[in-house]
Amino acid sequence: MSEPLLLIDGLKAGYGSVEVLRGVHLSVDKGEKVVILGPSGSGKSTLLKCIPYLVRPWSGEIRVDGELVNSDPSTLRRIRSSIGFVFQQYNLFPHMTSIRNVALSLELNRRLPRQESEKIAYSVMSMLGIGELAGKYPLELSGGQQQRVAIARALAIDPKLLLLDEPTSALDPELRYEVVETLYQVAKQGRSMLIVTHEVDFAEAAADRVVFIDEGVIVEEGDAREVLERPRKERTERFLKRLRSKVGNAAT
């Protein structure tokens, strides 16, 4: 059996004296799409940010494609250049056009010249159906369009692993739909993805595995359909009922 693309072993992390992650063990295989669910404050975003050391773990090991992630600058640069990260907020540079925002990731991570990086950037944007936005600035775009540009930026470097931290949480229902459609498209490419989201429909349709985390520990994980339709743990079942109730209320 091949080694997982991502291997997290005994991860503990927090902020100040507050422990957020209390010994997390998780793996993602090559080509696998894993969705992380959990209530607010459960440690989902912290877990994602620990992988490229945006948050420094207290203890435990993280390996990406067999390489140990640590604070050595050259190691971090190399590993970060193989990971695409999509944040809740789009984090686009407002003074740059969409294509410049996407191309910049190639220039910084792959050291490509501007002309080549913009050619790749436009190709990725076109693949996601947003090529017509290339010359527009972020403030000229809707929230959904900005997030799709952010997804294009993460994909442009052709990452081994794509991390997405609640990419639809800042959007209203109509704009959320277009971003979810983009995520479906990315998922079909067979790319390795670790996604923090409350989009149950996306998890059911596109995820291979679902992980439910609460109070800094993984409570349950397994086949996506099994966990979502027949959760074994009462805490998971309660959370999914509340989540579906919120979605139902928002739709009415």
C-alpha cells in the first residue's frame, strides 16, 4: 500500500495557553477528497493551517508526500509551494487584476517569468469558466467570483494537495452555489483535497471520506455516505441534524 500524501500524527496546537487540537491523527491518500465537518471552535481551521505551518503545532508530526513539515525555512518553502490554500476570505490583492492575482502565485512559487505565468493563469481561469474576469479588479467582482479567482490562484501552481477552509462561508446562498459548482469541477480532476465545509450536498456528491471533529479531537470518520447518512456517534448525528435544519430554514 502506498504512503499517504498527507499524514498527521498526534497533532496538538493552540493559541496562547488555550489548547485547540488535542492529539489529531489523520491521513489523506493521493487523489482522495476528504471533508472535515464540525461545530464552530472545534479546531477545523486550525488543523488546516497547521499543515503548512501557518499555525505552529505544539507537538506531533505532519508529513506531506513523505517529507516532515518543520520550521526549517527551505523545507517550509518547498512544502508550501506544493500546497494550494483557499481561505474563507478571498485574500486577493485589490490593486491587482484577477489574472495578476493568479499569476503572482506562479511567479513567487515557481519563479516563472510574467508572460509564462499569465498564460498559465489564464488557462486555469478559463478551465474554471472565469476567463472573462481576467482583466477585472477584485472590487469589480461579486464575492462568488472573487472566491473562484482565489481557487484559480491555488490551482495555478498545480499543487499536490489543495486545502480549502470554508470557502463558501462568507457568501450568500446564490453566490455559494457558483463556488460549490467550481469545487465539483475541481474534485472531478482527481486532485487531493482536504476541505473544511458545511456544504453537506458537496460532501455527499464529491467526498470520498468525511471526518467529524469536535473539541479538538476526531469523533468519527469514514466513508462519506456512511457518516452522513448513518453516523455511528450521537455527537455526529446531533451536529448533522442541526446543520440540515439550518440549511432548510435558509432555503425557506
